[in-house]
Amino acid sequence: MLVGCLLWGFTGKGLYKGEWPTLESFHIVAKKCRVTCKRTIIKGEKFVMAFTKPAEAFLNRNTMLSRRRFLAGTAVGGCLYGLSAHAAGSPFSTTTRSIMAFELPPLPYPSDALEPHMSARTFTFHHGKHHAAYVTNTNALVKDTPLADKSLEEIIKAAAADSGKAGLFNNAAQVWNHSFFWNCMKPGGGGTPTGALADGINGAFGSFTKFKDDFKNAAVTQFGSGWAWLVVENGALKITKTANADTPMAHGQKALMCCDVWEHAYYLDYQNRRPDFVQAFLDHLVNWDFVASALKG
Ligand code: MN3
């Protein structure tokens, strides 16, 4: 799980904790959900914030949130940050069910922000229909089961280990993969990585140019639906490709970056020209700051 940003907040209904990969990504989501931060405390590498606007919808939109730890966190947060007077007596007994449901996270940028490389029309279907359906299906498949109170990551790993839960794995992994994919891109992206990430890529692949060639090759040669990934496996950077919904965490790998090569990702904009789509992803869309934060997280 990516943990670079920690949020605590008090809404009058309870104390909330969430995790975001970067402070930037938190603020983008907070702005969309009209959450107002009242204070920010930096503790080491974590960011701590209090907010006053109703936050349930805001937190529900973060599918990377570990719901179990979120609930556990409510018991101690008030003491840590002096909010106990309000937090005490505000358990989630009446709101737990709604908090437990996964919700479609908003895009971290406007739907037309990646044009002309990825159109708003593509996002209408890819985010608004495909990603949304995976969220709906995941909620339906875990409802009233022992997995109902588990985090998305726990659900994915449990389903990966159980051949009888292939349907759940496919939907839950696709929720995670798409949430991750949106964050791997930004308006004005592309360019080159810097710092430790650049050093790691040069060390593993020889050069950034070679990395781009290898990543593009993996994405283009994935037969049928799937994903191309940059992952960390046993401490080493590696390019992989997975079929359908398969995802690195099911293989003991940590995802740093991905490109969706299902036809629904590019067909409206590129038709059958998958290589052009992958090239545009690498040249104009990759959010290297996010990839670097995933490497640190
Ligand atoms: Mn997709």
C-alpha cells in the first residue's frame, strides 16, 4: 500500500483517518469533495490535517484506504491530537455500513485534462462506466461475507489465493488497478524521472530510453486485455505485463506505474493503434512524481 500522507479529521460525527500517496493527491481530492482543512501538522513524512466539512463521502472515495486500520485509528486519534472531547462517543456504530462500501474515487484531474492524448469521452466510459462497474461489483460480491470489512488490498490478496473467488479477484483488482492508473498520469506529464527513481531506472534498464522501449514492448505485446507495469520485486525494478485484471500485489511485487492496455483504454482515441497510445502515455502522460512517491512508499 502507498502510505505517504496521513489525514485525521473531525467532522462533528467522528474522527477520520485516511491515507494518500502524496500531499498533492490529497489536496486534489479534498478540493473536489469540498473538504476544508483547518490545520496541517507535518510529522516526519506524514501529513496530519483536521477538517470540518462532512468527510464521509470524501473518505469513501479513497479506495486505497485501509478500512480496518481506519476504524482502529478512530480509537486513538483523539488522544493523539487533542480531539478526544469531540471524538469520544462518536463511534461508527450507526454509519459503519455506509463507510464500509467502496466508492468510485474521483479522477485526480478534470476529465478533459489529458486531451488530446486521452479524451474526456474515453474517461466518460473508462472511469464513469468501467471503473464504476468494478466498484459496484466488488461491493456486491463482498456484501455479507467475511471479507466485507476488509481493505481492498486484503480482499485482492484473499481472492487471489482462492480459485473459487476469481470473480471477486477480477473486480477488486480492477478497482485497485484503475485507481492506481489514474494517478500514474497527469496533465503535462511525461518527460523524465529524477533522483533515486532515475538512478534506479538507469541501473535496472541501462538508460531511460531503453526503459521506455522495454515498457512499450511489454505493453504492446500483452496479448489481449491486460496491463504493463513497472514494479519492485525483491528490491529490484522490473517491467512486467499482466493479463486481464491481474495485479502485481498478487505476485509479491510492489507496483510503481502501470498502463492499461485493455481496448477500452484507447479505442475511442486510437482505435487499433495501441503502440501510439502507449507512446503518448510515456511521452505526455506519465506522472513521474507519483511514480517516485510509490517507490518511496
Ligand atoms: Mn481499464
